Amino acid sequence: MKLLRVGPVGRERPVLLDRDGTTLRDLSGLIADIDGKLLADATALRRIRTAAAAGDLPVLSADGVRVGPPVARIGKIVCIGLNYHDHAAETGAAPPAEPVVFLKAADTVVGPYDTVLVPRGSRKTDWEVELAVVVGRTARYLTDDEDPLEYVAGYAVSHDVSEREFQLERGGTWDKGKNCETFNPLGPWLVTADEIPDPQALRLTLRVNGELKQDGTTAGQIFPVREIVRYVSRFMTLHPGDVINTGTPAGVALGRPDPQPFLRAGDVVELSVTGLGRQRQELRDA
């Protein structure tokens, strides 16, 4: 299933994208929202599938409708840094021996077509297309005998926008460069895990003003999705509705020779992941 949320900020309603890829089906008569509570409720998810198969869901007009983040009330966003061999190489970093883990605040999340704000004082706002993993079951100290993918509700496109000067040149951890307002567009859809049988076979692309900047596949990850979910569960409890950003392939502005082409107001970024849809954001100054 492809689940999404549409409507004004803070008043989004849950929707199903029909099999035809264009028709929106209103889920608000069946469920309150698409959040951790829903994703952990197998009965509610079956009810959606049954209603969709029976054609019982009302059509919702897509004309002029805003698409919001596909998951509401995200508890936390766990991010994996330097998780592609080519991205580590372009930044001059050695491939990490263990996943590099940092957190991004849930209030950085915006819709896939919402405006991204260049922070005040920014000189190095950068792009990063990523595969997002959305948790569907509580994962805590997963063992080697457990399949971490059984704890995944689905996948989405994530844009891990970063301010590199704040991140790398202003002291401390990466937090200052990762948690600026609007720095995590998510969506357009949450695609349930049954539709993505192999998360290590997905192509990721990103364009800036029409020019291809990133073009990689999740096969290039140093730590695959299974290992990421298992690893993170050993340091923190993953709850339904939590999101894991799994890293970005090569092609970011930070990895380019001077003058590095960092983002400015007026730039347009377009990104996609196989089977998960496309995003488009225009930047403006905060």
C-alpha cells in the first residue's frame, strides 16, 4: 500500500493512493491518522486493505491539495552518517567500522513539496537524498536470530538537508547542522514493506535546478537496512512510527571541488527513490 496524508499543515487527513497511481482514496472514515499507533495495529491495516480491495473507499479530489509528511507524530528520527562507500570517499572519510548514529528532531519534518528554508547566516546548505525506514513494531535489543525487516512498517523518500558549516565547523556534534527548520522533507508516500521486497535494490537520484547531482543505489550502503535496524535497537528502543534515515550516496555539494555549489534561495531540488515517489522543493531564505 501507498499511504499518504494530505491537507493544510496540522490538519492533514489519511489517504490511500489507488493502484492506478493517481486516484486518492479517503481513509478518514476508517482511521484517525497514519502514525505509530496505526502502523503497530495489524487489524487496522488489514481493514484498509479489505476496504481498498472492495472499492469501498471514497475518492478524494487531488486538485490543489497539499501533500504532507506521510507519518504523523514521529517520535524520533535516527540518522546514519557516512553509510555509502562512495560518499565516505568523496568526503575524505574512512569507511566507518560501525554505523555512525545521530538524531534529528521530529519537528524538522515537512511535506515532500513544502518550501525548504536556508537558515540565517548559512553559507553551506547541502542536499542528501536518503531511503527512510519507518518502524512498525517495537524493536529492542534485536538478536542475530531475529529478522530486523519484520520490524519495518515501510519506506519513504527522505531529504536530509544539512548545513555543513554549522555541522562541521562550529564545534560540538553534528546537531547544529542537521536540525534547522524544514531540514527533513519526507514522503510523498509511506510504502508498506510488502511492496519493497529488497531495500538494497533501490535507485536514489537528486537534481538541483535540473542538473543530476546524485545517482546511486542502496546496494552501495556500507551497513544494509537489516544491520542498521538491528544495530540501532541495541542502543535505543525503536518505537512504531520512528524513522531511520539510512544515509546518502555520493554527489553532495560538500564532496565537490571549490567553489562548492551549496544551495541558495531560489534553487529547486528534485529527488526520488525507486518505488517510493518523488519530491520537489524550492528554497527560500529563512
